[in-house]
Amino acid sequence: MSTITVVCIALLGILLFVLGANVTRNRALRGGGNQLPSDPTDRLLIAVRAHGNAAEYIPTMIVLLLVCSMLSDSRLIDVLAVAAVVVRFTHALGMLRSPSLATHGPLRDVGAMGTYLVGIALGVTAIVTI
């Protein structure tokens, strides 16, 4: 497995934990108030969803990167690893900078579409390199 892929996997893991810490920070700032908000403009809800979305996709991307790296030493794996980091950071930034979960912005949309494309590319790569 290349150093690039290992660093990218580590960065994806770090992103997931930083987003989780951000949820904890927002809960602490809230104090004893409502810890289960439903207002799409609520900063805690935005933080929870940014973390939740990352938790839905990052582990699968990491597993696919590991599988692809075990099956091939192609530079394509490095490219997909870097792309995974870029799209997941872009998506997280787009969510956290959004004034509301009810609206979509370019960062969030590019990050989401990129996540789907990179994830599919990783899955196809794993299949064709068997």
C-alpha cells in the first residue's frame, strides 16, 4: 500500500473524529438546552448531520481503499484516495458553512456528487482487479 493511500485513509479517519468532536463542542455550548434539535438552521443539528453523513460514507470508502490497495499497486488507487479526501472534506465544509440544512450550496453538492462517483469508482476498481 502506498504512502499516499495510507495518509489519505488517516485523513479520512481524522475528519470523522474532528466532526464528532465538533458535535460534542456544540452540545457543550448548548448547555442544558434541547440536545435533539429539529430546526434546519440549528448549529447543533448541522454539526450532527455533518458528522452523521461522514460516518455513513467514510468507513466504506476506507474499506474499499484497503481492498483496492491489497489487490493492486496501481496509481489509480492513490488518485481515488486523494479524490476521496477532497470530496469528503468539501462536503463537510459545505455542510458546516451552510446557514441551513434546507438549502444546498456548491461545496455540499460537489462533495456529495464526488462521494458517489469516487465510491462507485472504488467499488468497480475492486471488482475489476480481482
